Amino acid sequence: MSGGIARGRLAEERKAWRKNHPHGWRPAITVKQILVGIQDLLDQPNPADPAQTDGYQLFIQEPTEYRRRVRQQAKQYPPLV
């Protein structure tokens, strides 16, 4: 399907949604909910599904060292404000 056709169909769906929904289109999840979810994942990683094996091993075997390294990274790469 070409990009133009896909955009057209999405535009039609969006118009239908606005027409049928009393408040227009609204996202199912807010930016705040996304950020809180990310924070939760960083605070409590899922050990049953590790994305990084080294970090997982450290988290399981040496949680104090894991937290120290996380803090070190946070200091080394502060958010740009």
C-alpha cells in the first residue's frame, strides 16, 4: 500500500472517529503515564526478560553495585535542561 493511500485511510478513520466520538480523538495513554512506566522499568527491571545480560547479572548478584552504577551513569549523563 502506498504512503498516500495509507495516509488517506488514516485521515478517513480519524474523521469518522471525531464524528462518532463526543470529545473528538483522545490518546489512550498520556505522556505522564509513559514516563512513569519508563521510570518503573528503570527502578524495577523485569529479571524474567532482561534486555542486557550484563546489567541483569549485576542486578541479581550485586544489587548495591547495580544501584551505584546507575547513579554514576545518571551523574555522568545529566538531563539537558
